[in-house]
Amino acid sequence: MTQPIVIVGGGFSGAMLAARLAELRQASVVIDRTGDFGLGVAYSTPFGGHLLNVRSARMSAVEGRPGDFVDWLAVHRREFADPDDFAPRKVYGQYVRDRLAAVEAAHPGLIDKRIGEVAFIETDGVILSDGARVQGRAVVLATGNPAPAATANDAGGRVIPNPWASGALDRIGPEDAVLILGTGLTMVDMIQLLVARGWRGRATALSRRGLMPRAHGDRPDARAALPPEALEGSVSTRLAAARRLAGTGNWREVMEAYRPITADLWAATDTHRRARLVRHLRPWWDVHRHRIAARIGRALDALRAEGRLTVVAGRLGRVAQGETGVLAHWTPRGGGSAEPLCAAWLIDCTGPAHSAATDPLTAPLIAVGRARMDPLGLGLDLDATGHVLYTDGSPDPALFVLGPPARAAFWETIAVPDIRKRIEDVAAALTTRP
Ligand SMILES: Cc1cc2nc3c(=O)[nH]c(=O)nc-3n(C[C@H](O)[C@H](O)[C@H](O)COP(=O)(O)OP(=O)(O)OC[C@H]3O[C@@H](n4cnc5c(N)ncnc54)[C@H](O)[C@@H]3O)c2cc1C
């Protein structure tokens, strides 16, 4: 029997790759520090109000079987079976686990799930933090998003650095004022969670631009017909064409039109233009592309209208311990000064810290020339299949990256519809090797 594939990380990407490999009769060992195989941060939330941000019809875990999730819902969770709706993320987690279990039952012995912390990547496998070695003929890094980087000091224990940590919000009282760093999807999740727990306080959310994720429409949007100038030429020409189209019609239809071709456009874009996109467009792209369910958008609008959620744009300065919690100095966007923000708690919702250059797993690979950063520092440099590139630019046939850490090569590799395509590519590469 050939040696297994070692998969580091057992979230959606790692677990679903293991399932696909088993279907192709290839054994794998999936190693995850949490042991919650198939869930990761996204689908391990126990809170039913945390909804998918993609309609169920697009959330099949299996490339080539578009109805897989909706069919599963119809059998197991009929109350959520509307394909155009946004199911709870915990229900999606149940679906992913069911698929994993079904494949394990159909192909016994091909998926070995191990709980552990992978500490080192070798040429023929990995070493766990307890010193155990797991050998394989290739390694796939499916490690997901790293934990948030610390952005504020502890202010006498009033800063909640990782809101995803178990019990992170438990100390927040029902009337406590909270200051939230970040105005993206993590902020949205945390506000919802607080409200569901009976919190009646006020929140101020601060980010550089004060941009919040836009909401989906109530019904699915069609794809606009993009004119040639929205697809070719300089970044500013394309952007101007897309804006013109959005201004005359439905901006969501414009975003939908870019959706299936974004990865190809990214691949065809040179480093200079990628740098411009990342620098100028990314914050705007993110809030229009990664949308929230319409009913969550309405709930947030209601909180803002009641004055319970205020969003401000600016830069965080010094954070100190105040009389009633934290005192955060900040500079409003555009300059000037403002009163410090006072709150009982500061929740850091700035999201993951992308740092392949300093990550304990990947930094040693870079140090020995087995990997290199992409020119923009977005992540490891990969080829079009996901092989890690050596310093000289040639692909390592036995080392792959899958999921969010592969963003430098694919850009769109964060959501399920993109990851399931990449699973197919990586599985094909791993099973057609001599
Ligand atoms: C809150 C949230 C909501 C989201 N909602 C949606 C959605 O509605 N629809 C959608 O399409 N996408 C959504 N996403 C995007 C999400 O990135 C993907 O859907 C998918 O969950 C990514 O899975 P992953 O396995 O690549 O990463 P993760 O889910 O992050 O899993 C990585 C796993 O690797 C483990 N790990 C990391 N390093 C090591 C190590 N050294 N040793 C051992 N184990 C390790 C981690 O513990 C983790 O379990 C969401 C993301 C988040 C964070």
C-alpha cells in the first residue's frame, strides 16, 4: 500500500480533502489540534444565529455535486432546506461531519484522524509537539486562518484578544459598554452573540475606514454582463467600468459577475497590479464580496438606529486601563483628535494575522529554501495547483497548501465554493503522481 498523505489541519479543507482522497482510494492522516474534524472556527459555533454567509444552494462540500448540501438539508434539517436561504453554520458543520463519516464508512481504514499539534514539517512527513513522527509521501498544509495578532495591550485584563476562544465573552455584563476593534465579519458575529445572550449595552466599533460588510439581497442576484473594459486593461480602467455598471444597475449583480472569474483574473494579474489592488481596493472589495445574510444586515441596522451600535473610522492609539474598564485613544480618519473611547471591555475583532513568514510551521521552511513568500507577502508562493515553490521557483512535488493560506496564488480561496474546487485539484495531483 502506498504511504498516506499527511494533512495538517482538520477543518473544512483538511477533512474534505481526506474524504475526497479516500474516495480516490488514497489513504491520509489528518491531524488537528482541536479534534473537531470538519468544523474549524467557522462551523464550530454552537450559536444558531450565526448563519452561513453563502446561500445553501452554493454550499455543497463536493465539487461536481452542486445539490449535495441542499439534498442533505432536505433529509436531515428540513426546516432549513430553502436553497436560497442562509442556514446556521452549526447545521453546516453537522453536514460536513456527516459527509466525513459517510466516506469513512464507505472506505474503512483510509482516513486516520489524529488529535495533535503539528510542530515541524519534514521532507517525508511531520513531527508533532509531543515528538511523535507521522510519515507520508506528501504533506498538505490546511491550517486555516491563524489566530488574531495582539493589537492592544491588556488594559488590566479588560481586553479580549481572541473572541473565538471558548467563554471569551462570558465576563461581559448585560449593560456593559464594549469597544470593538474591527468592523468586519468577526465584529458582526460578536454583536449577534452578545445580543442573543441578553446584552443590552452599547457598542462602538472602530476600524481604519469604518467599513462594514454589506448585506445580501433577499433573493439571489443574477450575474451582470460585464463589458470588456471591466475585464481588461489597467486596474483603474476596470474599476471605473465596474463602478459605472454598478451605478446604473444592481451592484450585487456586478459582484456576482466577477465571482466565478476572480481567481483567473488574479492569476493573470502581474505583481505590480496585484499590489495596487491590495493597497487600494481590498477593503472595499471585502465588504462587497463577503456579504452577510439580509436579516443579519437588518438586525445591525436596527441596533445602529437605536444608537446601540456606533461605527467610527480611525486609527487606534494608546489603550489604557480606565476607571470603568478601558480607555482607548484614537485618531479619526482624516486627522484631528477625538475624545478617548471608554468602555468596560475591548474586544479585538481585527481578524486573523496572516504571517507565513513568522508562522512557526512555515518560517523554518522559508529559512531552508524549501518555501518562499509571494512578492506581496500575502502568503507562501504556490504554483497553479497549490504546490509550495522552493526559493528557486520550482515546485515541491510533496508539499501543498489548501484553503485560506493559499490566498497569494488564488486570492479567492477562503469560501467553500472555492475551496471545494481546489480540493479537487490537489486530490488529482496527489493521486496521479507516480
Ligand atoms: C467565522 C467564519 C465564518 C465563515 N463563514 C463562511 C460561510 O458561511 N461560507 C463559506 O463558504 N465560508 C465561510 N467562512 C470561510 C472559511 O474559511 C471556510 O469556509 C472554511 O471553514 C475554511 O476551512 P479550513 O479548514 O481551511 O480552515 P479552518 O476552519 O481554520 O481549519 C483549520 C484547522 O487547522 C487546525 N490547525 C492549524 N494549525 C495546526 C497545527 N499546527 N497543528 C494541528 N492543527 C492545526 C486548526 O485548529 C483548525 O481546526 C467562514 C470563516 C469564518 C472564520
